[in-house]
Amino acid sequence: MVNGQQVTVRVHTMERLLDMLRHELGLTGAKEGCGEGECGSCSVLMDGVLVNSCLIPVIQAKGTDIVTIEGLSSDKQLAKLQQAFLDCGGAQCGICTPGMILAVHHLLRKRPQPTLEEIREGLSGNLCRCTGYMQIFDAVMQAAERGAVT
Amino acid sequence: MKSENIVGASVPRMEGRGKVTGQAKYVDDMALPDMLHGATVRSRIPRGKIKKIAFRPEINWQEFVIVSAKDIPGKNCIALIEEDQPCLADGMVNHPEEPILLLAHADRHILAKAVEAVSIEYESLPAIFTMEESEKQSEIIWGRDYIFKTYLIEKGNVDAVWEKAEYIVEGEYTTGAQEQLYIENNGMIAAFDSERGLTVWGSLQCPYYVHKALMKLCGLPAERVRVVQMETGGAFGGKEEYPSMIAAHAALLAIKSGKPVKIIYDRMEDMAATTKRHPSRTRHRTAVSGDGKILGGEIDFTIDGGAYETLSPVVLSRGAIHAGGPYYWPSVRIRAKAVATNAPPHGAFRGFGAPQSLFALERHMDRIAQAVHLSPVEIRRRNFLQTGQTTTTGQTVSEPIDLGKLLDRALELSDYAVKREKFAKQNRHGDKKKGIGIAAFLHGAGFTGSGERYLSSVVGVEACRDGSVRVLVSSTEFGQGTKTVLCQIAAEALGLRYEDVGIAQADTQEVPNSGPTVASRTVMVVGKLVESAARGIRQTLSASSMLADSYSPEEFRTACRTYVAKHGEFRSFVRYEQPEGVIWDEEKYRGAAYAAYAWAVYVAEVSVDPTSYNVSVDDFVALQEVGKVLNPVLARGQIIGGVAQAIGFALYEKVIWEKGRMQNGQMTNYIMPTSADLPPIRVYFEELGNAHGAFGAKGIGELPMDGPAPAIVNAVQDALAVPFDSIPLLPEDIFDALIGNAAQQSQPPSARGHR
């Protein structure tokens, strides 16, 4: 399942999940920043767990439930989270933003009212070179306050 | 008419919606029918002659498009300032990442194998890897000597001050290379059509730089080259010049193959091959009076330019002009030079030479303070530039800036005095050492000297057929908020709402050349032109009696529609003119170096872990005067982001070199700050305004890169009572200084300090 829809593709079993999503399904919201699981800009949710899709061979994703940024965008609740990123300046160049928003979504699922320390830890696998993170923290706080993810 | 000001309001980022939903299209998100992928075969030695190129038989080379220097239709160079950098090496390589051959294939996986299957035989020549080796001139690797550029800035008679000096304080300071590390790697797509010519789409800062380079390389006229900027995932100067090289490569493959070609670098190629911040060395010798006043000084500023000239003269110029900082120098002699080494060329990175020379100066001010037994605060206070005094280039400070007051506010915001005393007491007992440090600095906005006059930027505002308005500039958005702020300016000037104004994609077929998106010039210089061009639209409508003095957005739309229906295309263009009184002597390097300066005082609080020697920044106050803040959320974002990068510059980001080649070109081993590493970064603005900027704005993008490193290292010195004069300052350097030093003290000093 990708974003709630059953998907069948024929690719090499060791093809990276990231490439399958981007090339076979045209879901280009997940980005490649480093190709080695350091930057988090290819983050997606796999069975509710935040993963770096550049490190997942397609065979491992077979039969799982994948959610990408495109899947979250149609989620009514998420509009609040995206709005918080816009209001607070949480996105600058935008390349880390889809992964970052998925990481925040994942964090807020686990901790609907996170402390600043929990936010710092929760997002430490997603690198952002533009913002210095502070305005992303602001966005998470605002989103949590408004009950963005329940 | 609308009543609220748009300028000064935190309107949402114009392209923000696409970014938060994943819909924004970056170059790698784009594909064209029948597209090939391109890759670059690079030199693997620092310097030498290419003897033979062999294609190993395990690859079916018939399937590949192969391009060498022979395939270049025009001149084999990447045109910028000098034309010394080839697009593809022709017989000779000068650094270990130099492009030699280009390959294209429909399958990216096969392509990667093919790159490995090209064997190149070289005759190695002696190579130079450090500034010191370059200065020895044992091997001339560039030009007649080893020097790309020198500058001399002289004020007063510095030779006469030494005998009057109560103290003479000397110091040498170095900074390392730093990778921009935008999260989106470089990439380009090129397509060639014999009818329409060449089009490239890419991740880039300066569409017209790429345009100029492609015209020269391909021998094509301006109208047959089109450059389109895609959404760009960070740049920081790193996409100022190198995109011209990648566009050139994609273009050559596209021309030869007749198919569109995409080149996307992976992280390692991007980090190793593209430009980084220039490594630097600054020597200070300063004459100081008994009461702590600077009488004069000599400053020797040297940067490592790498193998080709590229932007080094310009980086050097900014570094040299900022070397005296926000202080009054009755006399000074600044000698600056950029030297050649056999490393990939170093280039633009936020701050552009100023973070290097200001690191040196602000460390040196603390050294002077210690020598004359004053506090770091007092030494700065006594030497601050005052309104009416002149800078090192003889530019009179005409705005009413009060740096003493700025300093006071920063000290208050950071609780400096209380903390400094408290830490001094605690450090006597505790293992964990804490310290607090300051840095005062300035940053000139826009191109240096006559640069803006030479650029002669053109900006347009168009009223469209449907009555909407759009801004026409080649200034690009790569996170800073260019689109948002320029639209705010246009809306304000037109008396419209923010949502009534749009902006064209940065496409050379659509927009005029408003200059490169660099040098903190976009809001101040281009913004001012947008303001004028927008007023032009309004005046034309008023003059033709289509618009009353007071109007609603709907009345404005109607007026535009009517005008276009009657007269056709309706565009207002404005060209830059040097403001009066901004006079610069390029020969003597004297006069008004910049039309405006932003001023700042930053305070860093650190602690040093007694077991890991790890430095953590615990609190950071960034106070700056930046003219008028046009969008508070975006402005704050610029400052925080710059401070974060500068914390990396100071404490984490070390490029490991081996024979001119970066060894740690991965995010695993080149470490930038994560969300868990940074202190609260507290941002405060003072707003004096600026006659030369749009609605009083100055440039702010680069400013926050200049001050954090010296403030942090000054704080480390405060904590440990040991001076550190090189960055990045890593735990092992602190260990060496505290523990290793004892073991090394028996050795003569010359045995140390060798990189």
C-alpha cells in the first residue's frame, strides 16, 4: 500500500524504495540528500515507522503500508501542521521539508505534546541547512498546541 | 487603498505551499522524454599531463555518448572573471577532481560502472597543497607566479606608529575550508534543438552567469541559450559558479546526443568536486596606546584559491575590506593575496571572505584586550567606529550608528557581566568549564565598490492582460525568501495587497538580468529597483488618467486591463544607477566600499566537557542593525540559519585533505549541526533604516555568518584560559592544547603548527 492505495510494480528486488517511489510512482516529494541515511530528506512512514527510504530495498517494503508526503497532504488534520510550517518559517529552501514534516508527524503521533528536548531528539535524524531548526521547533509547538495530529 | 503596511509584515512565503506539500519541483524531480543520464570522468591526480585514455572492454561503449574537450563547439572555458578554467581538461589536469570526459547513457546504473571503466594514464607533475608551499614558489602552478590577485589598502602612515605604541600585539589566525552542504545536490538538465537552441533547467543561483558561460562554450548567440532555474534546495554561494560547469557538461552531452541529458551529482561528488569556502590565514600586528586605543596596524590576509582563479579576487576583496571590522584605525596597511594550490577551486560561501578575516580580527581584539589588561568589552568600546569617522578604505560613516549602545544591549540581553563573573568563580572548582565571548562586526551589502555600477542590473514589473502584476527579475529563490520579499516591496509600492502580486520564474527568456543572487544584494539593491519599477507602473496609469490617486485592488486591476487592451504589453523597467556620494577608486582601493553596512554584536556562551573536550554552545544572542526588517519571520530565519552554519564553521565542519582531495565527502564524516546540537539562538534587530535600500532595508543574508565563530572561540578562551586561533576547533585540538601541550613543550616551537 502506498498512500492508502494498493500498488504493484515490477522492479529489481534491491532497488531502493526511494527510487521506486520517485521513478515508478512519480512521488517526488521524498528527496535524495545523501543516499546513506544521514540527512533524512527521503523519510517516509513504513507501517507507521519513520524510515530513510534510500536505505530500504523494495523487497523489504513489499506488503507494507507506505505513507509519503503526498499521502499526508490529503489528510485534513495535517493541514494544521503544514500551516504551522508556513506561519513559523519552518521551511526555507524546502528540500528537507517533506522529510521533516513526516518526522514531525511521526513525533506528534507518539508525543502529542512534546517538550523542546523531545522535539530536538525527535528531529535529530533530519538535517536542515537553512533554518538552524529554531523555527521548525516553533512550528512543532504551534502544531501541537492546535492538535495537528491526533 | 489598503491601510496596513505589507513591508514589515510576516506574510507567508510565496512558494511555501508547494514546499510543505512536496509538490515543489526541483531539477531531479523533472524528466523529459527520451532523456539520458550524464556523468563526469574526473582526474584522479592533483597535477599532471594526460598521456592516454583507455576504455576497458567490459563495457559496451557503443551504447554511450562520450564527450571530450574536442567536442566543444566554442571556447573550452567556464567564463567568469578570467577564462582560465577549462570545461574539460585538454591534455593537462590541475586538481584531483578536474573533469576530463563526459558519458551519457539511458541507464544510470550502467553509467556508474562505465565511469569506473575509463582508465587514464598520466605523467604526474609536482603539486602544491598549502598556501605556504605556494608562497615558496618551488613550483609555479598558475600564471607567472602563484598569485591570482593582490590588494593593498593603506590609510595614514602606519610605519610611524610603532614607536608611539605602548603595546605591540601580534597574532596569526587560520580558518579551514567549509562545505556549503545544501541538502539538494547540484544538478542540471540540458536539451538542444537546432531550431530553438539550447535550454538548461537546474539548481542554481545566477541564471545569467550560466547563460554567459554557455554562450562562450557553445558559440551560441544570447537568444539561442535559455537558462531556467528550478526550485533550488539551498545554495549559500555554493551554486553561484559551479552550476555553469554542470550546465556546460549537460549541454555538451545534449548537443552531441541530440537527446535531453540530466546530470545529478551524488553527495560525494558534490562535496569533493564543487566549490567550498576559501581556507585563510591572517596575520595581525597592532600598535596600541596605553589606554587601549588602536594606533595602527598591519594586516596580512591570504586565502587559498585552489587551482583556478574563479571568484577568488572578489572573495579576497571582501575579506580585505572587512579585515578592519567595526573599529577606527587611524592608520592601517592591509595586504591581501589569493594564491594557487592544486585543489578544486574554492568559491563563494555566505560571507565571502568576511567570516575569515573577521574571525581573525575578533580573536585578535581579545588578544589585545589581554595584552593591555582591559576586558574584551572595554577594548571594543574604546575602538568602535563613530559616525563621522572613516573606515580602513576612507569611507566616512554617515549614518547615526552607535556601536557602544548596540554592545550594551547585547550584553544586557545575554546577561554578560553576571555570567562572566559567575563562570570565572565556578571554573575554579568545577570540572566543566564555562565561558562567554563576544564579537562585534559589520557586513557591507551589495557588490563591492563600483561592482553594482558594472552589473548595471535591470528589473521589470509587468501589468498583465488579466490585470495581475508580476515582478520580472533574474534574482533567484533558494530559501532566503527572495520571491516573498520582492513581491512585498512591489505590493507596497503599488498600494496593493501581497496576494495581488506575483513573480515570474527565473528564466532568461522571461526576465531581464537583475544581476546575480549573491552578496546580500537582493533586497537592498534589486528590491530598490523593484520599488522604482512598480512606481513606474502606477505613474503611467495615473498619467493616462486610468487610475485615481486612491484606488482599490479591483480598480487597479481594471486600470491595468484597460491599459493593456489599449496599448498592448505593459512593462516598467528600471536600470541601476550608482547613488550619489558612493564613489570608489578601484586603483587605490579607497572610497565607499559599500553603499550600506549592517552592524552586529553577538554573544556566545559555551561549556567545555572535561572528559570529551567537546564544546557545546549553551546560549547565543544575535543582535544586529539591518536597516528596516521587511519580513520579520524570514529575517529571523536568515539570522538563525546563518548562526547555525557558523557554529558548524567554528566547531564541527572540517574538510580532511589528502593531496588536494577531500577525503570526507559524506554526511557521515563531515559533520554539520543537527537539531540536537544547537543552543537557543536568540535574535534581536535594531532598525536604523537605509537611504539606499528598498523601504530602508539593508542586506542581511551573509551577516550572521561573520560573528559566531570568533564569539564562540573567545568564549572557549574565557572558559579554559587558553587561546585558540584556528577553526574548526575540534575536541582533539582542545585536548592537544590542554594535555598534549605539556608533552610537546620540550620541542622547539617551529616543530609545531605544521598542518
